[in-house]
Amino acid sequence: MIALKIAQRELIAAWRERLHGFRILMLCLIFGIASISAIGSLRGAIDAGLNSNGRVFLGGDAEIELTYRLANAQEVAWMTGQSLAQSQIIDFRSMAVAPATNKRLLTQIKAVDSVYPLVGAVTLSDDLSLPEAFAGRDGLPGAILAPALLRRLKITLGDQVQFGQKNFVVMATLLKEPDNFGNFALGPRSLVLTKDLEGSGLLAAGTLFSSKYRLLFEDGSQLGKAQQRFDKDWPGTGAKWKDARKASPGADRVIERMSRFLILIGLSGLVVGGIGVSAAVRAFVAKKTGHIAVLKTLGATPGQIFWIYTIQITVYTGLSVVLGLLLGALTPFAARPFLPGNLAEVALISIYPSALIEAAVYGCLAAAIFSIWPLAQTEHIRPANLFRGGATAQWPARRYLIVQGALLAAALFGAVQFSGSWSMTFWLLGGIALSLLILAFISGAFQFALRRIMRGSAFQRQLPLRAAFSALASGSERTGSVVMGIGLGLTVLAAVGQIDGNLRRSITQSLPDKAPSFFFLDIQSTQLPEFNQRLAENPAVRNVETAPMLRGLVTKINDRPAAEIGGDHWVLRGDRGISYADGLPEKTKITAGQWWGAGYSGSPQISFAAEEAEEIGIGIGDQLTLNVLGRDITATITSLREVDFSTAGMGFVILLNEAALRGAPHSHIATVYAEASAEIPILDELNQAFPNVTGIQIREAAALVTGVVSSIASAASIGALATLITGFLILIGAAAAGTAQRAYESAILKTLGATQREILTSFALRSAMIGALAAGVALGAGLLGGWAVSHFVFENQFEIIWINAALVILGGVGLTLITGMLFALGPLSKSAATELRHRD
Amino acid sequence: MDNKFAIDLQQVHLSLEGNAGPVDILHSIDLQITQGSSCALVGPSGSGKSSLLMVMAGLEQATSGRVTVLQEDISAMSEAELAQFRRGRVGVVFQSFHLIPSMTALQNVATALELAGQPDPFDRARDKLSALGLAHRCDHFPKQISGGEQQRVALARALAPNPKLVFADEPTGNLDAANGASIVDSLFTLTREQAETTLILVTHDIQLAQRCDQIIDLRDGRICESTDA
């Protein structure tokens, strides 16, 4: 194999030159592969952690959850018969009050029995055990509080805390709660014994709580069979089953989606890396033009030439893959100390081959796709090029295009398989491809425009500007590669920044204008008149809306399982807030069908939210079966309503006629609109009068949500930064490759009398212009993306986030300018005579 | 002295750093070239002809000695001062043309005029190119024109600012005989048209050297003979 021998010789020569000319190619691939394998490895670590510690995170082999009620005797008997041990937990929101200062705060109370925890261990401060903590002091039962709750209530161990109408003594701080992984709560945790809540007034009929029954089986490996028995014996009860095979499905889902999203962003980095690979291979082939022409003169066939250089690129790719995987596999080990608390506890850091295989596949495909075109150009180099300079770029032969197309299809297929979501893959990769096309088009149009502008005599007076423009227009600055390289990273950063900024703005600025000040929960029917009276007498209160509140699960649609019709729609996932009304509520707009009319007492009817009905694929006449407090209610949809959730106000997807829910124990919720300065006094007054009522301050909830949104945006920004770094590598490659040309140009201009300052200005101008072009296009794309997401997804007014916009522009210009200047100093310092002597 | 010297070198020594240490290129060069005359530097390859030309053109700083060009001592000038000095005063034609690849023929010539601070640089550039028969190549890039045409553009660039000194380093070295002869004719004609323009050229061509007023023969970095033609 002549091709192999010649390739080997060239590889050895390149190794002696320390891989000069290939470092950028390898770095681009290494970085892209390392990013993807690091994300995949981390995800693998978290998955492994969740799977191997499922029992601990769940707190048992299985959990049966009921909403709004405790298990009845029959259900308790079933659980006792099926399992070795059981533990009951009641989870609900309430207010924690510091009696000494009257400061009150929302808390998520977990009331447990004496058996808790069935599996795992809760860690408390001062090495206290749970029984010791719950024992309390001075006749008061003990409570365990999360550090954040202690801090914000400004109380310490030994102080009292009030839940409902009962006082507890704070015995310990909750340091670790393994069965709480992945649960989102509006308030910090409080832990008490269930029996100690007697007399508190909490957990009255109709209170919103969930009861969870953790079970330990004799054979923990037969969970599938256990679930089958549950499905058979608990139909229509509204109970939900969870087991150690998937202990935290909510968190699992979030982690899965985030990691898939980040891997796809990592892919964008690899795509940019591919541009770097393409540029490096093109430069390599250009450098070897004479060599190739000689080989052809000596009788080498085009196929042999192709393989000589493909073998070399394959070796470099292989090396890059190995190094990239090594880096990626080791990153989770290095990153462990920096992981957020919860994830650090869960993750089982190790080597995960599937993550590495995925990254390797992507890396190899990217290298192949982006190098095949320039490698195919070797076919167009003729022996005559020895005398007449380099070959002009042409389209490759059809067979290479077919192979490239096949590789692209394989890459897309792989991306869909690995991500598990064709829509996410399509939108993200499609967006990346579109962005690159736009960047390439704009770059080409820019160069065309420059050539036209340069003909204008008025423009031509400024030498540094003309020298910069002519260099950019000629393509010697590799404008296209650089613009695409850093442009894509800046585009993702710009889009993330605009979307995040607008979402936060809508939460923190426009939401307070339309959102209520409070949500009050668990208002008993007997308390409602006094509740309304107190608020009516308060001049700071602008408006109060109340509604009855129950929770129910949509189990069937038209007598078929709900998921079969509506898929994974959020309305069908888990239990929902349900209400009833007799007369048409104020400001309600019926968009289809007819309201049942006041006093209606016929068969149950539903008024459904119009937008959600359309998404699920249901409408007037469809029947829904709801499980409320363990009982099935089948009702017909007779009207559709407009429901605007963006105001964070009262809005129920499902409203039933009053008679359908007559007799069902329930409480009421209220939204209160008040002046900001009056919020705390209102909360204090109502909580003192009604200790069982929970008040959620929307401002605080919004801050919590903003924090979550920011974390997601930060993760996406880090992914975008990785793409930008790859683009930066391309920038360095282009700058380094242009050094000889700049030295030459500098020498000629010096002979004509140009000073170093004038030459440096020209270099600076061209760098700044490339950066400004890339940043300008990126910002445009980012603004468009931000507008589209704000308008179509969040249905919000879009506003330009100027800080992000400025950072993108400054970042793009700064990056290219600094890099350009660093690589300009060398050429500028060279003596003109020396440079020209070398050229002669 | 009545005859002004365009070039006056006194005990000029040039040493350059090579891979194996400093290399002496020029030794104790004493040389005067009268303003308005033409001078050929001849000698075998490696004798230092091009290096001497670079020193005289201010493109290379002499290691020691005094270099006076157009009555100005350029020995101790900084890079910026040398660049300023060259503007409009010095034109250089290279063997390999050395046109700026990203600029058209017109722009290459206009750049020299612009740096020299001369008005209407593009009109003048166009005129110069037309005078050399290149009016139809004004908007072409160097890679789009032949070697002979490139050298004529280089010539136009060197001569357009009406410099007092014109240096030509093997101007026909990369050209065929016909093109070479044409370039040389243009070089001599155009420099003679400009009053008091001194022409200094490096050449292997004896016939070309004999067209000059003065021939300087260099061997191993020293002037071994200086004759008036």
C-alpha cells in the first residue's frame, strides 16, 4: 500500500515538527469531544447514583401516594399484608411562626411516624437522633428545621416555633434528608411527628396535603410484580405508585432533559470545531499543493493521493478522540468538588463507556464530515500547478458529496437516537445549521460589499482602512471561518441571554403588576366569611378572589386511559387543582359550548381551559373521569374557557358544576391584590386569625422561580461558552495561519514608507471588523431567537436586554481584536529586508 | 564639492545573525554615487549586492559606519523615521515584484502616492499605469496578471511618486528576455525623464550594467572595483 507508506512518512515528518499545522485541528476536536463526553459522564454518574441508591432516595422499596386523604382501613390492610414494614409521611405547606417576634414564613412540613425513615438516615445537627429530637423539651414536642428556615425566622435551637395553633421547640437543624432529592418546594423543610400535630388545627378535612406510604418488601427485586398487584388492587383510588427502580422521576426527567439539551449544545461546539477542522485541512492541502503535484507527476493516482491525506487526517482524528475522551472522562472527577450539594451526594463518579462512545461517534463523524470536502480537492491539483501556483477551489466529485451526505444523515440519526427526542434534535441542530448558513452568507455578502465599496474613490483615501478592507475582501483573513466559528458561540450566548433576561424581567417586573400579592390556601368554609370581611375592611387591599379548591387526577378520557389520548401533557401528569362553580365566575370568557347555568344539578359537567383542551385533543362532548378523594367522577365537557396563567392569578383548567362535588371535603383558596407595603401586615393579621391558613407571597415564589430559571440559563451559557472557546481556537488558527501573509504585507508597506503604527492600525481594523460582523450577526440571531421564544412560548412582550447585547458585541470585537493584535506584533517586528529576502 | 552625492557610504559594515552566529555581509564599504546618475552593482551570488542595496535604500540598518542618503544621515534613524524618509524619495523594484496580493494594480500604485502625501493619488496612479501600457489592468489583482505585467506595476509603484532615488534589485531576474528588456528600457527612460533621479540597480547582466554611469563590482562583501562606464 503505497498510500499508507507515504502517509506514514509524512506523519513522522509532522511529528518531528511537533504537529505544526495540526494543533488547531486537534484542539478543536479534543475540546468538542471532551465537552460532550464530560456532560455524558456526569449524567451517567447521576443516573447510576439514582439507580443504585433508589431505595435511599425513595425512603423504601416503594411508595404509594394519596392526595388530600389518608389511606383507609382497607388500603392500610393491603399495605400491611404486602410488605414487611410501612412508614407514613404527610407532606403539606404551612406557615412557621416565631412566637417571640411573630415573624412568619412559608414552610414545607413533613410529618412522620416513629418508624421513619424506613431506609437511609436523616442527619441532624449535634449528632442528635430523630427520637431524641422529636422528644422535645419542657412539655413541648420537638421540631427539626432546615437551616434556611432558622436563619430567616431568626431563631436558634431551643427557641419555639409555631405551626398552626401549636408550639414546638426547635431541637435540631436538618442537615441531610436523603428522601427529599429532586423535590421542589416553595418553603424550607420542617420535620415533626404526625401525632404531635394533633391540636394544631392543621390537617383538617379539605386541607391540601399528600400522604405517602413507604413500603419495604421481603424481596426488593420484585418491584415489577408488586406494582402489578397495586395496579390490579387499587384502581380508581387516585393513588400513585413509585418505586426504587425510578425513585425520583421528577428529578430524573429534569436531569435527563437538561443533559440532553447540554449535549446538543455541546454538539454545536463540535460543529464549530468541524469548521476549524475544515479550515485546517484546507490549509494543509494548500501547503501540500506542490508536493501533490510532484506525486502526480511521478504517477500517483487521484485515489492514492486522497488516501495518503485521509489516512493522516484519520490518525490525527484518532489521537484527538483519545485525548478528548480522556479529558472528558476525567472532568467529572475534577468537577466533583464544585457540583451543587444535592448532585454531589447523588453522583457516582466513574467511567461510563456509553457516554464516551457517544462522544467518540460524534467526534469521528464531525471530523469526517468536515474534512471530506477539502480532501476531495486534492483531485483537482494537477502537475501544472507546480508552475502556475495553487489549484482553484472546485466542487468535489459526486461520490464525495454522496459520502458526505451519508455521514451527515448518520450524524443526525445518531443525534436523535442519543438524545431520544427528534423534536429537540431537529430544532437545536436545525437552528445551528441555519445560524451557520446565515453566518456564511453574511460573511460572503460582507466581502462582496467590501469589494464594491472599495471602488468608491471617496473611501479610498484612508490607507489603514483600505489595507484592512482589501485584506478582508480577498479572503486572506479567513473571514468566513472566523465569523462562523465565533459567531455561533456568540449567537447561543446572545439567545440565552435575551431569553433569560426577558423571562426574568417578566417574572420580576411585569408579573408583579398583574400578579396577586398572595395566594392563601386551606381556608376552611367556616372561616371564609371572616376572611373576606377582614380583607374588605383593609384599604390597602385592592381585590380578593376566592374559589373552592380540591385536587384530582384525570384518569380517563372517553373511558380510555388518559395518557393514551393526551400523551404526556402536563394537565394529565399527576393531580391537578380542581374547582367548582354555580354561576359563571366574573371575567370568565366562554369560547365554545355553554355554561350550565346557576342552580344546575344534573349529570356532572366540566368547563375546560380552551388552550389546554386543544393541546390534549379534547373538546365539547368528550367525557373525563376524575378521581377526587378516591372517588371517580365522570363528567362531560360542555364548555371551553379562556384561562390566562401568565397573570399568576386564579385559573383552573377544570371547573365542575357545584352539584358534582357536593359533599366532598375541601377548603378554599384566595388571591389577594394589595399594596406592596401592606403585604406583611396582611399576612401577619390573617395568619394570627387563622393559623391553619397558609399564605404564599408571590414575590418570594417569583424569586425562587427566577433562581431556577437563572440556573438553567447559566448551564446553557456554560455550554455556549464551550462553543465560543472552540470558535476562539479557530480564531487563533486563522490568526496564526495569516502571520506569514501579514509579515509580507508589512514588509512591502514599510518599503513604501508606511509606519508601524499605520500598519498596526490596519491589522487592528480588520480584526475589529471581523469581530463586529460576527457579533452583529450573532446579536441579530439572538434577538430573533429571544423574540420568538418570548412571543410564541411564554407569550410575553419582548424587550431587548441591552447589557447582554453590549456584552455580545464587546465580546466579539474584543476577542478578535486581542487575538489579532497578539499575532500582529510578530509580523510587524520583522525587518522588511529580511522578510523580502526570504521571499526572493 | 559641486556634484551632490545621492548616496555616500563611509566605512559601512553589515553583519546579520544567522543560525550559526553572526555573518559578516558587508565589510568597510566606502561608496559615493552622484545624484542624477545611474549605478550598477555587480558581482557573483552571495557577494552582498542586494544587502548593499537594502542598506542604501534604508531597508537594512548598517551595523556600523555612516550612511548618508540625499544629504541625510540615515545611520541612526529609527524605523519610523526611515519609513517617513522613504516616502516620496525612494522607490524600490524587486526581483519578485512584491506587490500587495490583496490590492489591485491601481491600489498598489496609489498606496505609494498616498504615503508620499501626493494629491489625487488614484488619478496619478492611473496615469502611471497607462504610461506603462497597463491601463486595462488597473482593477486586476496581482495573481490575475502575468509576471511581466506585475513587474511593470511594481515599476509604476516605484516611480509614481517621482522619487529621487530608484533601487532595482535584479528587476528582470524572474522575467523572460523580451519582458526583461522592456522593463529595463522603461526603467531607464522613466528615471531619466525625472530630473536628478538616481538609479541604482543590482544585476548579473553585464550589458545592462554597461548602460549605467557607474559599475561597482562586489566580491565577498567588499568593493573590489568601481568604474565609470
